[in-house]
Amino acid sequence: MTTIEHTDQMAAALELDHVQSHLHPEPSYDVEAHPKPTGLEEIWRFTPLKRLRGLLDGDPSDAHLEWKDELPAGATLTTITTDEAKAIGGIAPLDRLSALAVQNAGGATLLSIDGELDAPARITLSGTSTERTVWGHIVVKVAPFSKATITFDHVGSATYASTVTYVVGDGAQLDVINLADWDDDAVHAVQNGISVGRDAAVRFFEFTLGGDLVRSSTNVDYRGTGGSVDLLGVYFADAGQHLEHRQFVDHTAPKTRSNVEYKGALQGQDAHTVWIGNVLIRKIAEGIETFEQNDNLVLTDGARADSVPNLEIETGDIAGAGHASTTGRFDDQHLFYLQSRGIDPSEAKRLVIHGFFNDIIRRVGVQDLQDRLLAAIEEELSTVVGTPGAVGA
């Protein structure tokens, strides 16, 4: 059987075996297939709809973010029509905002990867105002057996809804590093759809530090056996921020693997984080292995973390499946151990928090981004434990 024939069979299976669930609505590019939410729906009940600044109304706009890119050989950017973007395939919108983003973006930006990149492909998206809505549609197409690292860096002020579709070819290796380092007034809602080819491997990193409200939905399916996905995230919410991350891993092929690991910290009055994880293991997905985990560290009173892991299993033939969630304050044993070694209490707290996040940050593999993330975490900590070496910290 050729790779093309196998991929076609898997695509047909996806169409024939749709599973009805309130946790993952049926994908569709048709906006009318996604009614305007009331806030009572399962996929919207944690989102403060009034803070979306009218995004759900879907008013067209010709506003744009400023793009800056650094592309090594093997990576190219082009503009394509909406119909051309849909024809590439991938996961269609699963909610109203992502469908509106496709409808109103006026076409799509296509990032094509072919071959092994010798440096990361870097894209920076900057906003200067929240007054006008920006709609975005990005497609990332990775050729079979390619190897690449891509960074998306979001900065500035914006009211932005986007759909980003990844189609990863057979045998390819892709790392995506997605930074939401917005100014405090930004609103960003995004759907990331990742389709993984046969024996392909994807690591998708999310680092969410800024913004008034950020709602990120990341959805995965498999277009062949042997695919592997790691979804890794770090978020840090300050007073008044709402940071929401949702993952849906749809095991649509046998012998596939997924691992989801998100870590968050909260500080300040009305800081709110939401993590919703869901893994669906279909009847066809025999011999798969999956695990999802979310850990939250609440640093002050007045902050709230919601964490809901889910597993839906339709076959008894699996290699392994599990999920876990924790929410708590500083580990007193860790603090006691460090202080018993003569470390100042504030410095001990700093070390515990850095250790909490570093396990994910160190896996990024891009040194300047790792340094930037560590510096950003340190800046966040300054309001809770003071600056390093400060008198009385």
C-alpha cells in the first residue's frame, strides 16, 4: 500500500466515524453550524463572553497585524485564497470564533516547509490597537520527512481571532513554539489544528504570559499509524487576567502516541486560568499510548484555577492511558528543605517556582527563547517574592 493510499483510507475513516460529544463539536467551516454561544455550553462555560469585545458578532474588518519573519532556506511564505487553504486539508473549525476567523480573514497565509531547516523559522505578529478586530488564517504545510522548528511570537495590543492549521506530512518532525506575550489589554482567541502524518512527530509548545483574555484551543488528529504528539505549555496569570487552554487529542489511527503537559501559576485578585484536556481513543485506535497532566501553582489569595482532564475510550486494546491534575500552593516540604540549607525564604520560593516551570522550558531547544522565558517568569515573580538579592526579599 502506498503512503497516499494509506492517507486516503485514514481520511475516509475520519469521515465515517464521527463521534458526537459535547466536548468536541462537529468540525465545520460553516459559521452557521456554530451558533453564537450563551455561556451555558460546555465548551464556553468558563469563558467570560463579555470580555471578547464583540468577536462573536463576527463583524468584518480590514485591520491587520504587522508581520515580521526570519525564514531559513526551505521555508516560504505565500498568500493563498480561502478555498485553496481549505483544499490543503487539516482540521476544520470546531467553534464559532475559528470559523469566523476563516470566513473574515480574506484569504490565508501559507507557510510551507520542505526539507530540514538549519535554523528556526521565526514569525512575529505585532498589534498596535485593540479598537478594531483582526481576523487571521494561517496554514502550515510540512512536506514528508522534513524537519523544522517554527516560532510564532505575539506581541503588542490587539483584538485578534485566528485559525492556524498544521498539516504535517509522513515521517516529518516539527517543533512549534507559540508565545502569547501580549500587552495587558490584548484579547486573543485561536484554534490550532494539527494533523499528524504516518510516523510523524510533533512537539507543540505554548507559553502564555500576556493579554487581558487569551483563549487557545489546540486540536490533534492522526492521518496514519505511528504518529506522535507532545503538547507542552506554560502560563502565568496576574490580577484580572483570564488565560484559557483547551486540548482535544483525537486518536484516529492505531499505534499512535500523545502526551499533554501544561503547568500554570496564578497571582493577584481575580487571576483566572482554565485548562480543559480531552483525549478520545476511537475504536480504530488500537495499541495507542496517551497521558495528559495539568499542574497549577496558586501563589496568592483571590486567584482561581479550573482544571478538567477527560478521557473517552472506545476500545479495550490500548498500550496505556491516563490523566492527572493538581492545584495547590507552595510545597512546604520543598521550602523547608531549601531553608534548612540556609537559603532565604524568598529565594527558596523563587527556586521552587523556577523548578516548577523549567522542566518544560528547557525542552524548547532555542536558547534565546529559553532565556527570554526565564526572564519573563522572573519578572512575574518580582511582585510576589521580590527581586533577587533585594533587602528584605
